[in-house]
Amino acid sequence: MDDRRYYGLDALRGGMMMLGIVLHAAMLYLSEPPPTMPIPTDRNNSAVFDLVFHFIHSFRMPTFFLLSGFFTALLVEKRGLWGTYKNRASRILAPLAVGLVTILPLTIVLMLDFMIAARYGTFNLIPAAGDVIALGQSVTARSIEGKSHESELPLAHLWFLYYLCYFYLLIPVCRWLVERSLGFEERLRRGLASPWLLIPLSLFTAATLWPYHGAQVQEGFIFLRPHPPSLAYYGSFFVLGYVFHHYRDFLRALMRNVIAWAVLSAVLFPVALYASHLDNEVRGADFRLHLAAVLANGLCTWVLIYLSIGGALRFFDRESPWIQYVSQSSYWVFLVHMPLVSIAGILLLQFDLPAMLKFALVCAFTAAGAFWTFHYWVQKTWLSVFLHGRRFDLQWPWRERRAPRTFPA
């Protein structure tokens, strides 16, 4: 039985969710939106946010789903298969169902408000049907996909909960893979501890990136209708994370080589981004350019995952009020951050300010609103029971001098 508390991985999982604020705030100020999602942006924009967006997007959700698989294995070990399904139904499926009729409509309306105001200079809280149609036609015309998604229901940022529900159906497959691996367990442990493992992992991920324009996962996955390439891509990280839990000793090797992963990341990210740019320029028509893009992005993603996990274990694997607060608040913060990002973006559209200042204000407004509501409206109420199964009595981390208290539901 694995009774260890993974403070570093808890911090990393919370951090990946918090990065959603940075990612979605950066989207408002892109100077050149990706060709698969040519959305309108603020007139005050900067290429800096193109780099921020692509960097975060290259590893954030793969890392999150890898950690989800890892912690799901831990949950199965403690609660069994059906206990895990019952827990996930109440902690993931139920919040998703509620979010679809509360957070999602608000998010969609506010995102449309921002894009219409940015493109046409008009604002109505409930956007006019004509403006929505014109916006959809404009985005479709500019998209490298060349097809309309007007008839599909977008899930916005809630798509990750939706995909998790599919991935939990893979738990029996994951358990079978772990059982089958026991026949060559020692060889597998040695292989996992080797830095050369990056090569097969990267090649596998490169294969799952093949269907995507520019080898960048920026299309298809945010809609209610399941997107098979995205299920395969993100699902592979979930399955690997589940298997990695059984061989968790190899995580120490990632921790020891943090500097090497950082150096490799600094080299690989610009290479991968440039390869994707070249591939998109020819719309995937050149086999060699597309091959280079999928290989570069597959390797870059895994090096960044190694860096994230190794760094989290090396620098944050300890009990801390900050780690506790981030870990427990991140679920709520992620659920509510998109409406807050959109509100801040809309309010700032009218001002001619530097993009960097607008971005900072959006992040500050969103973080303050999300953390304040968690602290005073969520953690001690039924909402915390609904999301986490228990109430908390967390102090602000800069005031905390003891472990946080929890109350029974």
C-alpha cells in the first residue's frame, strides 16, 4: 500500500490547473493566433504572449493527465475499482454535470462578448445572433481546418473533466497492463530510470500528434462530440501515469537530472515551435516538415514533463501551507477562472494600454476573484463537500503556522 503523501506532485497538479489563468489570459493578447483557432484578440497585443501560450500548451495538459493517471492508481490501490468509480462520479462527473448548466453558459456568453467586441467594436451582454453568425463565419474562413463548428457544443475549459470521465473507463485496461508488466518488472524498472526512455516515449507521442496541424493539439477537443485523436493523445498520458505509479521509484531519476531537462527544454521548445510554423505554412502538405514537427513536439513535450515532475519533487516535495492551499483551492480556481478572465478582458478592451499591463491586470483580477471566493464562499461550505468530499479551514498561507484543519462532511 502506497501511504506516502506526494506534496511535490500535489503542488504540480495544482500548478498545472493554476496555469490555466495564465494561458487563457495570454490568449486575449495573442499577436498571431494559431491557424486552427484564429480568434479575435485585443488590439493591444504582443508576440510575447504567443510564446507564453505555445509554451504552456505544449506540456500543461499532458502533465495534468499523466498526474491524473498516477493519482488514480493510488486511489484504486486504497479504495478498489468500484470505490474509485464511486469517488470519481461524485468528484468529477457530478461537478461536470452542474458546470454544464452553470459555469459553461456564462463562460460561452462572456467569451463571445469579448471576441465580438474585439472584432466589431460592439458590446451586448447577450450577443446578437447576427454578430455570433458573422464571428463564426470569420473564424471558419481564417482557420486552417476549413470547417465550421457552429453546430457543435463547446465545453470551453470544462472539456478536461469530460475527457477524464472517458479515461476512467480505461482503469481495467491500466490494471491489466500493470499485471502483464510484472513478468519483466526489474528490466522495466531499469528502463524507466534511464534517460534514454525519452526516445520511445517521444516517438509514441509523436505518432499520436500526426493527425494535428503543425503537430500542435489546438483543435477538436473542446467540443461535446468526442475527438478521437485527442482521446488517443491525452488518454495515452493518463494510461502511462497509471502505470508509472507502480514503478514510482524511477521518479527520483527525474529529480536528479532537473538541470539537464531545463537545458534540453530551452533548446527544444524554439525548435519545436519553428518546426510547427513551417508545417503550418505549407498546411501539412510536405511529409518531411510534418514528420519533423511531430518528432520535435513529441520530444519537447516529454522533456518538459520530465522537467516539471523533477522540479516539483526536488523543490516542492515537503509539507507547506502554500502547497496545501494551492492543492486544495486549484479545483475551484480552475472551474471559475474563465468567466473572470473574460470579464477582465472585456473591461480592458476600451483602454489603449500596453498588452503586458493588460495581461497582468487580467491575471491579478482573476486570481484575486477566484481565491477570494474559495476562501470565503467555498472552503467551509457545502461547495467544498461537493468538490472535495470535505470542508476545510485553511488560513491564508502567509498567515498559516500549522497544518490546516478539515471538518467532516
